[in-house]
Amino acid sequence: MAAPDDLAFDPWDPAFVADPYPAYAELRQRGRVRYFEPTDQWLVAHHADVSALLRDRRLGRTYLHRFSHEEFGRTPPPPEHEPFHTLNDHGMLDLEPPDHTRIRRLVSKAFTPRTVERLKPYVRNLAGDLVGALVEAGGGDLLKDVAEPLPVAVIAEMLGIPESDRAPLRPWSADICGMYELNPSEEAAAKAVRASVEFSDYLHDLIAERRRNPGDDLISGLIAAHDEDDDRLTEQEMISTCVLLLNAGHEATVNATVNGWWALFRHPDQLAALRADHSLVPTAIEELMRYDTPLQLFERWVLDEIEIDGQVIPRGAEIAMLFGSANHDPAVFTDPSRLDLTRADNPHISFSAGIHYCIGAPLARIELAASMTALLEKAPTLRLAAEPRRKPNFVIRGLEGLTVDVG
């Protein structure tokens, strides 16, 4: 599908996906909002607008709490896609108050700062073991050897998923997340549906087991919160919450890791500064997430008519907020195209904002710091061994792999 001839924004063009930031600069120069016919969306590219709209209650991740598909002027999804939508639409990311408020409050009871803090030693030890194995092998694929297994194992550990059951988690997640791309193909939809069914069936059985034999894990915590609270989670909400925590809890971390190291390899001066001063790790993580944003686009429905810079956007329209563009807006970031690991004033929106701000952001930061620190300490001469290839996906931005040497 081609983009309009006068617009450089083309999420299906490999050259654009490889480097969308010049096109974002053009979008910002052309105004505050622009209609994009291929996806029937209004593109919003400026940081101030994206930040404000993330908090604007006239927009929603869903409209079904107020309107039917027909009332909203939208065609219902095909019946064969129903397993995906049942799973997706009962997670708090795609709900609005009051359901979102209820579920987030119950999840927060189990997903506490103490729970996250208690995981720190596990995360650090696992990161050290993974990097140690990479070093012992003389190198490998940073994506498959470190970036993927770390957050998947951490979320699985939190949920109480046995190690013997973890192999399908990443493939299930990848297939489900394929539906978040713009205009997904029928093949992508079929994969997402199949993964939704298999993952849901697995979690249904695991939740039943945790009801019989509760443990010190997040699923047991959700069951306890459910049993103690009048505003309880339904079985489907519990399943959808677990899938959301896995998907959101590792997709961004995986891509932030490989995007970040790929950026560091392309900026040897910044990498050298980081190697010389490991205390830069916290600001480096924030800057790398800003510089090459893992989630490039976040969608919202217009529930009540809004106006942006004189342009009326009617109820029923969809807005695409461009996180990657907002994170490169020169109105907010000095010299935004420059990677600066010491950047202190860094209000990036890679974790979103408002009621849908990422509940797992503290855990993601712990994971990113653990893997980066382990690589700096155990592989101080880490270097790129082969030019990486970008995944064709635009919305969830990442690499096919990142081959490295450690000698």
C-alpha cells in the first residue's frame, strides 16, 4: 500500500521503517495534524499534542463502553477474528473507565513496588548468566541470547509460569502483537487468532491450578485480589491481563535493548563514554528509549469531537499518535537527532502517559539496567559483527537480530 505522493510518511516502505525520523520532521513542519488515507487515521506528530491527547478523556482506546460498532460508524471485526478481540479487548490497555480503573487497581494490588523490588536480584543474576554465556561462546545474537530471554523469563517468573512451559510464550506474543501493526494481513490475523486461543487455553488451566495451589506469584495475587474485592476480575479479564503483562512486559524491553545497542555501535563516542562511566546507565536508558523509540505509534478513538489547530476531528475518527516523532520534537528536546547519554531533561513518552501509562515501566527499567550493566562489565569490548536487518514492522520497532563479538 502506497502513501500519498506528497507525504514521506510510508509505514510499508522499508526505507522509511529503517529511518522514519526525517519523515517525522517533515510532518511536524507541515502542521499539527494530518489525515492519512491509507489507514484512515489522523497523524499527530508534535510532543505537546501527543502528550495532551494521551490525557484527553474525549479519546479512548475503545469506544464499546459507549457505542456499538454501528453507532460509531465502524464495521465489526470478522467473526473469525473473535478469539483475538476477546483476549485483547478485556485487557486494561484497551479498556476505558470504569472497567480500566477497576482492573488497574486490582492489578496494582498484586504488581506492587515491593514485588518489583523483590525481583531485582533475580533479574541481575539472570542478566549476568545470559551475558556470561554470550561471552563464553565468544559472541552471538544479542537479541536471541540476551534481549529476548531476560524479560520473558522475568515476566514468566512473576506470573508463576513453570520453566518447562515457557518455550511458546515468545512465539505466542509475537503472533498476537502482529495484529497491532497498521492494516495487518489475513495471514497475520490467522496467526494472532491461533496464538490467542492457545495462550488463553494454557492460562485457563494455569489459573485453575493456582486456585487449587496458590503460590507467591502474580497470578495467585490476582486471584487473591479477586476473592477479596467486590470489584473483582472475571476469568477472561484475568487471562487478558496475564497476556497483556507478558506482551507489554517484554516487547518494549526486547526492542529497547537491541535498538539501544545498535544506536551505541553507531555512536562510538557515546559508547566509549558509557564504558568509561557506568554511572551513566540510568540516563543512557532513558536517552536510548527516546532516540529510537520501541513503540512508534499509539492509537486512540475520538469519542467526542475535538479540534486541533483549527481542524475539527469528528467522533468516530481514529488518531495515530506518533511517539517516535514526539520524542524527536525540537520544541522539547535540544538537538533531538543527537544521541546524548547525559541528557538530563528528557520527558520522552516511550512509556505513554495518562491513565494508560505503562504499569511495568519500573520493571522495564530494572531489566534494561541489568542487561546493560552486565554487558558493560562482562563484555567490555563488545562489538558489532554484522550489519543488522530491521524487522518490517513499523508500530513495534525492532531488529531481526544483532550479531556481536566479544573478543
